[in-house]
Amino acid sequence: MAKRLLRLPNRRSPPKLLFVTLLILVPVCVIGILNNGQKISYFFRPLWDKPPTPFRRLPHYYAENVSMEHLCHLHDWSIRSQPRRIFDGIIFSNELDLLEIRWRELSPYVSKFVILESNTTFTGIPKPLFFASNRARFAFAEDKIVHDVFPGRIASPGSHEDPFILESLQRKAMNGLLLTAGIANGDLLIMSDSDEIPSPHTLKLLQWCDGVPPVLHLELRHYMYSFEFPVDYSSWRATVHIYSPWTRYRHSRQTNVIFSDAGWHCSFCFRSLEEFVFKMTGYSHADRVKRMDFLNYSRIQRIICRGDDLFDMLPEEYSFQELIKKMGSIPHSASAVHLPAYLIENADRFRFLLPGGCIRNKDVASSP
């Protein structure tokens, strides 16, 4: 009787239990990989990808009330008898606030503002001509503006055209517009996006000094959402060129030389949540919007104030040390020092770009 009450363990139970466990875990793991494949690939990037050739960094010397001749000498350059003309060439989408700050900062040094916008986004979505319809806002620079419209291409429903192709076509079209603007050999040309703003003293130095490299990347301090969230000095795509017959407008690596601490790059620095959604769905990396709830206004607002990633991505780094160091939210900064002067002079209008101003309007229409 006692033997009947004592049941021997079923030797077949462990394999059956293991099978059931695998039956549950495998689909869960597959779904997890599908939903987080990009994050997983970014985490293991140091194992499969190699960093690009390091830049050769040129020191940048500057202080107020130091003569231009002395600054040129510190860089092993010489002073010119007259400054170079500067042409500022940008492909424009919808960054009206940053464009105003950029042009106000650079206007004393720039001869022509060359701006090309399209009637579609890089992803083929029809868009308003934001600059053309707001041109009166930039009347202070009207005599310097050379503007044109690039005829975009509307993507057919369900198509998966590469947005980088349309972006490349627009950048190529800028070459002709620069010639229309009157650029000539020896002029200084800025190639950058609207949100990549060289500092005025950087441009003044480059236009007054001889011996400047013919092509020079600009190291910009990178900010996210506003100047409250400084990320690092990783922004490098902006360039300046001594124009020649071989100069071609690009937004990629063009030399190994980079000029240190040369300005600001403020990514996704918009006044309204509507503008955030517009860029998230319209720029070349729109494939990062993995789910429709990424575009939810409440979610975007929460992420802005926390300094989190809009696309729930990991940092793009080539070492585990750097990746782990940059994981998590961007630390808040209370400093509004060494920022564009026009921004500080008009702090009430641009409060959303300064420390403590993370709350956004829902749409452009409700913006002041």
C-alpha cells in the first residue's frame, strides 16, 4: 500500500517539459528578434563592423578681442588682404526656426544664401514649399537669397524606393544652382544641412586666412531636441570648400581633415510635435519608424523631455565601451553659454531650444 502511494518520478517528464518550454520560448525569441532586430544589430556592431579612418583634427584657436592676423598665425596660416566671398548652400526641408537662427548668425559673413527645396520629401511624400511660403520671414537677407525648387517624385503606394536616391539627386541639383548664384573659383562654399550651423568666428577665420585646406570637415557639437541636451562632438558631415572646377556638392566624407569645435548641430530641434512627425516620416531614415505608435504625440513629448531616443535605438558606436557609455537618456544641461548669439538675444521666441523649454506645441498653427 505504501509503495502504491509513493509514485516513482516519470522519467519521460523532463523531455516533455523541455519540449513544451522550447515550444513557448522559440516563438517568443523570434518575435523579440523581429521587433528588436535593429537594436540587437547595433549592440553587436563592434563585432562585425570596423570604424572609419580617424580624422586628423586641426586645433581651433579663438578668443574675443584677439586680432585676425594673430589667429591666422596660430593656425600656421597667413592673413589675406581681403576676405573671401562665402556661399552657404543648403537642401531645405521644414526647419524654419533653425534656418532663421542660422542666417541671422551668418549673414554678416555670407555673400549668398543658396537654398534648394523640393515639393516632396526624400521618401516621396508631397510637401508644402515651406521656405517659399514663409519667405517674408527672411526679408532681412532678401538681397542675398538664391532659391529654387527641385521637382520631387511622389512615391506610389506600397513602393519601397530608396530615399537616399532622391536625396542624392537634390544634392546634385545644388551644383547648378550654385553656378546660377555666381560662385567662382576661390570662393568659400559651406555644404551642410540647415541644422548644422558653423559658428560666425569660424567663418570669419576661414574667409580671412590663406593656407586653409581646400576641403575641411567641421566638427560640430551635437545636440538633440534643443540645446538642453548636448550629446557629444560626433557631428562631422558639414564641410567648407575653397571652390574649384572639381567641387561637387555632397554630404558625406570628403577628406580626412576636420576643424575642431566649429559650430552647432541641433537634431530634431522643432517647435511643434507636428514637425517632429513630419521629419520622422519624411527624411532618409524614415525606416526607423518601426511602429505607428512611434508617431504618437504623447510619446514624442515624453521622449523629448527625458532626452530618450525617438526611434528606440541604441547608439551607433564601434566599441562596446563607447556604446555602453552612451546608452540611456541624454543628460540635461543647464548651460546656455557659447550658443548662437541670435538665439540668446531672442530667447523669448525660441524658449523651446533652451534649458527648461522641453514642452512643445502640438502643431505649427498654434506656434507663435
